[in-house]
Amino acid sequence: MRQHHNIPARRGVACTVSRGQFVKLISTHGEQAVDTWAYNASDVSEFMSMEATRTTIQKMRPGVGDVLYTNNRHAILTMVEDTSPGTHDTLIAACDNYRYGLLGCTEYHDNCSDNLAAAMKALGHTITHTPCPLNMFENIPWTLEGDILFEAPESKPGDYVVFRAETDLIIAFSACPQDLMAIHGVDPIPKSADFEVYD
Amino acid sequence: MRQHHNIPARRGVACTVSRGQFVKLISTHGEQAVDTWAYNASDVSEFMSMEATRTTIQKMRPGVGDVLYTNNRHAILTMVEDTSPGTHDTLIAACDNYRYGLLGCTEYHDNCSDNLAAAMKALGHTITHTPCPLNMFENIPWTLEGDILFEAPESKPGDYVVFRAETDLIIAFSACPQDLMAIHGVDPIPKSADFEVYD
């Protein structure tokens, strides 16, 4: 069975995935960052951790074949396919209303952190904080001197990444509503994305 | 008034610091990593965030003059002095018992995550998770290709770093008990460190 889900522009969606199932995240329009989280389905205090993943795989970003780990060092997802150039990010915090305040917004701005909380709430879970996301299709290069840059995504329309679930989990995505920085390429308007879950 | 605190080898210590005070962390023996956290003293759900800091300062590691930010994007510490070569780390998770299990331990191993929890508990706070620490004197280089390396610290005995508190906060340190990887230089035995708090 193949379930299809749309991630509306500027919004978040979460759903349960069984161990062994696959999750295919599709960059429907290209050049759209999608913040990604995963939680242990039976205990959401265990979550996919960028710092635990970096420590174990000794890489700044995961690639095909790499396992993503939780804060308890358990395998939660494996990246099994990626048709994009692979420029995903593990360094940058999910955007939140505070961030948009620093960028000059004086009114509420949609943000990935609230999108995560709302998506988890829809499944009955109240989360205590926003883990650092796996920022899919977000192009954040670094230099040897330690500078971090924000650049346009390299993903083309239709590019996709497939993950295998290593445990029963909740996957959560947010189609990033960032429209004040050039992280979404030449067209800064945030767009939707899609994902599928299948055996 | 100047308070002196010892961080025993393999253990953690936390204490409150008032806005405007200084915290001087001393690498007493050199080559000893010290995991560092900070919390808003009036609400420990607000904590120093490596991902929020990297996003705001656009650097992989803070240097003198850089501000460290919380998950709510508020300034919490500023690094005002550093006599070491500055090779601190924001990428690597605090060690925990799970990590030592992956490294082959079959029995409990002292770890920074439990040290943080115990140090916060001693001040009456139960924390919900271990934020990614600021790993002081921990030498974790990266390559342009995205590989992450674990190398010996560059700190010499007596090197120190001074932070200014930007809000009333709790500072927590753990003298890292890692003795299975070469992150503590030629002598792998974990050692103590010291810190001072003063106006």
C-alpha cells in the first residue's frame, strides 16, 4: 500500500511509519527546503538527533547508505536513495518566530518550529522542544575556516530522497516558510512538497 | 567576589550566574574537553543551543566576541577572552551511556549526559533532554567534503576562556570522561578542570 501526503506550502505534516517501510520525500517544485524530524513512535522523548548522527557517521551531512540516529543512539532512518545533488543540512536550527523577529518581522511569521509542534499535536503528542532538524534540500556550505553560508538549493523539480524506517516511528516534515533569506533560490515564494509511505 | 569551583575528573557541576558576571573556564591540566551548557535561570526550557548559535553567527564554532544564543534566540553568553588556540566544538553530541555501549562497553560508563542531569538535579531541576553541548577545548576538525575528525585538544595547562553572562543563567560543565577515543591527547586519562565566577 502506498500512502501519498502533501506538505502544503508553509505548513507541517506528521504521520506514523512502521519499521521496514519506506518514506519518499519529493521536492515537487525543486528549490524548497523541507525540515525533517523523526520520533520513536512509542516514546517521543526519543528523537532523531543531528548531533548524535554526526558523531556516529563522522560526517556533516548524511548521504545514501548512511544511518540517522536518535538521541539514544538507536538507528531510526537509513537514507537509501537520493536523486538530488545531496546538499542537505544538519547545522541550522529550524526557523521559529524568534528567528523572524531577528530578521525584522514585527508580526507573527509561519515557521518550521510551530509547524512541527502542530503536526505532532495532531497525532496527540506535545513536544518539549524543537530538535535540530535534518534540513532536506537546504544548501548550507561551510568553509575550512568555519564560516557557514546560506545558498540556493540544488534540487530540481521531482528530485526525491528515500529513507527506510529502522524502527516504528513518527516522521514529521515542514515545508519551510522562510521568505526573507535566499535559501529557496531565485523564486523566494515558499512552496509545497510531497511524500509517500510504502512497504 | 570571586567564587572558585572545581569540576572533578569524570563529573559535572552547575551553578547560577547573574547577568553581567563573568565565567572563566580553566583547562587546568590542558588536553581535557569540558562539555558546557547554559540555561535561563528562571526557565530551564530555554537553553543554549548550538544550532541557533551557528545559524545566527554563521560560524561552526564561536570565537572571542561571538554571542551564544538560546533555543529562543536570546543572547545567553558572550565569549570575551580565549588564551587557547580556539579549537572548540559545536558538532558533537555529549557522550552518554548509549555511546559507550556502541564503543564496546558492557557496563555503565561515566558520561557527560548523566553528569549534566545530576548537576542540574543538584540545583532542583529535572531536564527533559541533553542539548548539544558547547564542547570546550574539544578539537573536532572538518573537511570541505564533510568528514568530521576526532583529534587531540590543542589546549595547554592553564589555558582559559572567559564568558560574560548576558542574562541570569545556570552554567553547567562536565569534565568529559571519554577514555576510549583519542580526544584527550597522549594521556587518555580524564582529568579535572576549574572555573571561576566573578563580577
